[in-house]
Amino acid sequence: MKKLLLASAATLLATAATAEDIKLGVLLGFTGPIESMAVNMGAGAEMAISEVNESGALLDGSTVTAVRGDSTCIDAAAATAAAERLITSDGVKGIVGAACSGVTGAVLQNVARPNGMVMISPSATSPALTTAEDDGLFFRTPPSDARQGEIMAEILMEQGVESVALTYTNNDYGKGLADSFQKAYEDMGGTVTITAAHEDDKADYSAEVGALASAGGDRLVVAGYADRGGSGIVRAALDTGAFDTFHFPDGMVSDGTIGSFGDEVDGSTGQLPGSDSPGAETFAEVVGDAFDPTSIFAGESYDAAALIMLAMQAAGSSDPQVYKDKVMDVANGPGEEIMPGELAKGLEILAEGGDIDYVGATAVEFIGGGESAGNFREVVVEGGQFQTVGYR
């Protein structure tokens, strides 16, 4: 009995010696133009962290603590300062984020690369990030806007919308998406009557809407933000009668849009990253009524956090310089498929030296450079709500 007790004590000491309290940064736009989206994005990431903690299966019983940082979405200096605090003061071992393409690029180059820190963004979609120098540290769970532009063009042409006016928020996200859409739409035979940038947070958008109205078009495409200038453009267009239906890319498919306009924009269309995969259905079941599982980028945030922790397990280390090489391995086959709610199962398989194929909430599949192949959910506004009408 004495020998058994001594052996048990030795085992406990070994576990205690190797277990860590791992801090994971959640760097999202908790203020700024996507703050209404960030609520459920943060909840998604932190749900994955809670699930892993409850399992007790990560790295010999290590626990994970989420540390939030505010990327603001629009202020690169504030975003880089927040990322620096996460790394130098809080000691995070990975970052879920950043949110919004411009600040994500700034954080990647100015903070993540110099510090060797892994970033998995759940919402930075600019095509420019595809070719950014990243030292193998940057991944993203949503698809690039190069793909979204093509999807958007397909939807409009299939609906018989052959001419549009196009306005975009004047930043990396807006410009990249606008360029991608315009090329795809015109290649399909559509006409873009005007392409005009808009600035966020103006008190009056009548001049911008006046120019868009003069150019005309069957629909107004608003590649902006639901909590900022995109909303201002829509309000001015409705109030002046310039347009009564719109097409909304992902930055506008938000509770903020519905809260501001409701059935005023019935008949409008849009798309956002989303999947009808079994993982999406399972994610909804796992979330229950904790938050809206169909909210934009909520699933991508859950998946980003999950992938970081699974990669740590596969590498046997929380060191980002070590586990960065395992992110692609756990995200893609071959291996046993892992759905939302099955992170404990994934961790146990990896601990035993097995392989997994993380499907997650968004059917994650990484292609070259940590890019998500991606799927999109097509929506229409009916009765003042975004209704899903298909997937692509």
C-alpha cells in the first residue's frame, strides 16, 4: 500500500509539474464598426476554450484562460498596442484574431512576426492577406474576399440584377472586396454604374448617395459595416428614395442592420461565410441558447480557438514556434473527423499519437498558406430578418 501511495504521489507531482495555465488572446473588434458582431465572435472562441478546460485533456491537464484585447477594427495603432500587451504583459501563447483586415495585417507584421506568435483570424478576409509574409504564423478560418466577390456576382446575375451601383468602406476590406466583385460581375456580363468609396462615421451621406443615385443601377451594393458608414449609406438611400433594395456582403449581414432597418430593407440580398455541413448543425446544438450560432463569424471564432489548442496538443507544446507547424495537420485529413463538442475526443486521439481531421463548425479545410477553402450562406431579408435561402 505504501508503495502504491508513493507511486500515486509521484504521478500527481509529475502532472502538476508539466501542466500549465495557458493564456490565449482573443483580439477582436469589441468596439468600432463590427462591435455588434464581436459579441458572438468572442462567445464562440471562449466556448471552445471552456470545452477544452472541461475535458482536462490538454497537455497533461493544462488549463486555458482567454484574455481579451480590442482590435477596434479600424485603428491599427490601437490594435498593435493591444496585441503587444497580450504578448508582453499577459504572456499569451496564441491569438484568435485579429478582426478586420487592415488591423490584422498591421498586427501580423508589427507584432506577431517579430514575436513569433501564431494568429488565426476568424474574420479578416482581404485578398491581400493571402500573399502577406507571415513566417508560417498566420491562418484564417473564413474564406478570402476574392471568393466572396465571385459568389456575390453569381447571386446577383442569377437573380437577373444586371446593373448595380457599388459603394465600399475606404479600407483594405472594402477595397479588396469591391475590386474582386467588380471584376467577377463584369466578367459575367454585369454593369457597375459607379464604384465609390465612403468614409465611416460621417454625419451626412447625402452627397455620396446622390452620386450613386445619379449613376443608377438595379440595386445598391454596400460593402461596408453595419455599425458604421454602411448603415449611414443605407439610411440616406432609403430616406431620399434613391434605392429601396440592397445587396449586403458579410460586413453588413448583422444584427446591427436588422436593428436599424428591419423590414425597410425587405427584398435585399446578401451572403456571408457559412456552411450547411453536419458541423454547422452540431455547432447549433452545442451552443443551444447561449448565443446565436448562426451569427456571422461565431463559428469561425470557435474553430480558430479550437485549432490553436488542438495544434498545441499535436505538437506536445504550447510554444507557438513549435505548434505552428501542426495547425495545417489537425485542420485537414487524413484522420478522424472532429465536430463541435468533440474537442475532448480530438485531444485524446492526438495524445495517443493518432491523427484527426478537424471539421468544426465551418467545415474547415486549409489550402496553401493557411487559407480557408470556405463556403458561403446566401440570405434574403424577409419580414425584417435575414433568412437563409441557400449555400454555395
